[in-house]
Amino acid sequence: MQQEIFADAISGVHVTGNLVRIDLMTVQPHLKSDNGQPVVDISKRIIMPLEGFIQSLKVQEDIVKKLIDAGVLQKTEGTEKTAPVGEENIKF
């Protein structure tokens, strides 16, 4: 692996034809918006074929299942959402 890319989250996903563009965002804690919230920066974009995007979802679903089985994540009652154990305010 030549390069690592860090992102706090995905800010958007756009499908154009057979390509999927995934915008990555990072929080800029040293910058504040007018209401005092940290500013986010759309820092990078991943572009991949639709087939690769669908395959990557399967990989992510498998990882989430393993994290639930290991007790790192727990399902939130009544939904398909999960939350990290001990961090009930964070929802995925």
C-alpha cells in the first residue's frame, strides 16, 4: 500500500452512469462556523465502477456483522441501525 487516506465520514455518494463518486469529509476542529460548530472539508473523492461499489458494500456488511458478533457494536432496538458499545449517542 502506497498511500493512506483518512476521512471522518462520507459526505455524499453520486452515481453517474456506471461510476460511483464517494465524497469523503474531514472535520476541521481548529475552524469554527458562525454558530460555533466545527467546519467540515470535502477532502477527497473515490471514484469506482458500480460493480466495485456493490462488492464493497458486501465487504462492509461482513465487517459490521463481525463487529456485532464480537460485541463491539450493538443493534439499536427496533431498527437496523447499530451503535458502538458504550457510545449510545452515536448512531450509524
